[in-house]
Amino acid sequence: MDSGSRNEDVVGYNTTTAKKARLQSMLSALLDDPILSDVPKKPTLADVDTLINLELGSAMKISVVKMDNTSFDVAVLNSATLKDLKMAIRKKINDIEQAQMGHRHISWRHIWANFCLVHHNEKLVDDNSLLRDYGLRNNSKVVFSPYVMSRESQKHSRRRKHRLFRRL
């Protein structure tokens, strides 16, 4: 009888849920370490990979200044495009908002249609261009700035909203 209950304990200890619970407890203990304070609470493999590349020098940390003069840092690879930076900003802000206020929806289409990033008085508008082409390096600063898209970019400006009401 004693050996039978021992086998059940061993099987119970090695189940998938028990392994996941041990992994989560070890992960939360690691993330509470002050050295790993820049790792998000629920990190993805890409997040960890970018932070490792940042330590190795093949990624850069960019400071993003919001309209209210508060700032936060994001890490992207040295070969990142503007679209990659926007995705990193989106993920970081969503994580911050989730931690502070719970579930909240932000319309990123609206944000990027009305605001752009600026680095040294140069507007960053081409999503496919490399960040290094704009002169962005490690510890660079970008600022949110109001922006209305031009007609050449094949996207509507704010004036299009008023055309709808004129037709009615």
C-alpha cells in the first residue's frame, strides 16, 4: 500500500499542471528580482530576445516622450523599422495601461492617423524605413507630435470627415 501511494504522489508531482505551476512560481520569483526590472510581467520570447540583444549591443533602447512630457523606454533591434518601433510602443503602452487601469481599448489607428513620432525635428512617417536611416541610435529620444497625413500618402486627412456632412 505504501508503494502505491508513493507512485500516485510521483505521478501527481509530474503532471503538466504541476510543472506549469512550478514554472510560474519560479518565473514570478525571477521577475521580482530588481536586476530584471525591465522584463515585462508576462514576457514573450521576443521580449526576452530583445532584452538579451540589448545587453549584447545588437539592440537599442529608445526613450519615447508623450504629449504630457512623461516618458518610457522601449527596446528594439538595431535593424528595426519604424513599424517595429510603433509595435513596441503599442505593446509597452498597452502593458502600462493594463497594469494601471485594467482592460482598456486604445485605437492605435486613430493615434497614428493624428500623431507621428519626431526625432531631431524630423517627422518619422515612412513605416518601412529603418530607424538608423533617421539617425536613431541607442538612448535616442523620440517625441509624439500632432500630424495630419497628406493626400500623397493615399490616406485621408481630418478634412474628409467634413466632406461627409456637406454631402448630406
